[in-house]
Amino acid sequence: MRRIFQLLVISLFFVSCQKATNQEDLFRIKILHDGYVVQIFTSAQPKTFYLSRSARDGKIHIPVRRAVVFSSTHIGFICRLDQQDKIIALPDSAFVCCDKLRHRMPGITMIGDELSPDFEQIIGLRPDVVFISGISPAQLERFKRLEQAGIAVVPILEYREQNPLARAKWIEVFGAFFDQYHQAKSIYKQIEKNYNSLKHGLASYLRKSGVDSPLVLVNIPYRGTWYVPGGQSYMANFVRDAGGRYPWADNQVSSSIPLSFEQVYDKAKDADILLNPNTATSIKQVVATDARLRLFRPVQIGQVYNFTLNKRQSCFAFWERGVVEPDRILSDLINIFYPQSNIASDTMFYYQKLK
């Protein structure tokens, strides 16, 4: 299960190594009279899945009743659809936040991480579908062993989406497999409505108030290098939508930018806010990673915020549910950037101020 943690750390520090792409380019769903056709466009080649409510050869019978998952974000999508009882195996229980799934943990099999899964064990479980991250063609090739055993292997590519709403829209893919497509579309429409309502409310507030937008720095050094999100990345888009100024906003890539401490200091030492300092839960822990961080204004004035509000053992709800709750993340960020605006919810969902 450490693979899940590694993937999540990569998503925070490296953001994405893929070119920004709209969700229409990564998946398509066609409704049929007895099911769906789902196309997922991996970097290798498109994968097409035929889903049917009747048991037909060459088609996946829906709703799927036995699913294996390899990523915390998959758990977030499935639990949002209230289909967690269909999960029969995952890499490690320590990274599960979903209460309903945790209650079933004694009956769930641990099958190793995505880099070295126990294929024999997975085949023995006879799942209907295995959801993977599909990070590389080589990894997809390894999982062909399951396909040869008649098991559907479905790559979920939400991590390649740089628009927060585009990531959340992948709930529709899970909705098709669990025959909850219309419910999934309804959930997404509400998320989209909430998200855009916050953006419009903020735009109106900024026009009327004339307040200055805060300069926002993201992440802290990791193993000697400061990986800042590119200007078109997932976190940069969140900062932009929440009304923040981002030092690398003009950068046109969605991948992370590996910089030295000195390069970041020169450009962002006077930032107003610091977000996502690894998994630190206090400013003391932040500074312990590199004493020079005391030189940054947000650390000096106590304007450091992290996604650690809802944590259970090794699981952060931000990693599991945040993908399908971008409206709540945006609400938190607006509260942080403009605490007097009264635009967002009074409740913080993911972020907390570090002391």
C-alpha cells in the first residue's frame, strides 16, 4: 500500500508529468439501451469497455459486484457513490479513511501495491474489475496477465487532469461500472454548481472590495529540491480560482518545476501564505525540514496552512475524498485567502492553520 502513499506524494510534489488535457480527451461514455460503452484514452492506446446489464460474452456485467482498487482516490469516488461494499481487495488498510469501508476491513484482502501486486491472489478472488492508475505503458502491460484471466483492468487517469472539476468528473466512469451513471452525473453537476458559485461570488466580492490578492507559495523542499507546481497545474488552478496570486502563474506547463531553495526564495520570500508543507501538522515540523524556511514571510507571520485537518493514521481525507470534493477544497482556500469575505462555508473541510 505504500504505493498509494508514493502516488499521492508524487501528485503533491510533481503534480503531473502530462500535458494539460480536457476530460473529453481522456474518457468518453456512450449510453446504450442495456448499458454503456466506456472509452479511456491512455498514453499507450485507447481502451474500450462494453458494459451490459445482461450477461453476454465479451461484455462486463453491470453493476460490478467485486472490485479491486489500487489508489486512495478510487476509494474516494466509490465511497461517494456508496458502493464501498463492492471493494474486495486493496493494497493496505492504513491508507483508508472511508468509515464504511473501514468497518468492512476484516473481510477485505490485501494484494500488494501496484508495482508488485500478487496476481495469483487477485485471480483467485475472481473480481469483476480491477481499477488501476495506469501510470505507464509498462505497468499496463504487466496487468495483461489479469486480462488473460478474463478480468477487466480499467486505468483511471484522473491524476492527469489539471482542472479540479475535470478530475471530479471521473466519478462518471465509476458510475458506469457500478450502474450508477445518472447518480454520478447528478453528483458531478452539484459539485460543478457549487464550485462555480464560489468562483462567481468571489469575483463579485473582489470587484466591490478592491482588496489585494494574496501571494501564495505552495509546497516546501523535498529531498533537497523545491518542486513548485507549474502555472497550469492542479494546485495552481486551485490558487487561481480561489483568487490568489501564484508566483509561477505565467509558466505554461502542468508539470512541477524543480527549483533550488535560493530560486524559490528570490521569487517568493515575501509571499502572504504558504500551502501544503508536505504532511507537517505544525510550524515547528515545517522548520525542522529546513531551518532556512524561517526566512519566508508566511512562516514568520504564521500564515501556513496544510490539508491535515482530517487525518486517520496514514490516511489524509484530502487525498482520498478531495478529488471528488473540489468545491470543498475551493471553499477552504477562499476562507484562507479572504477570511472576511463570507463567501465560503464557515466550516473548514480539509485545511487547517498550523501553529
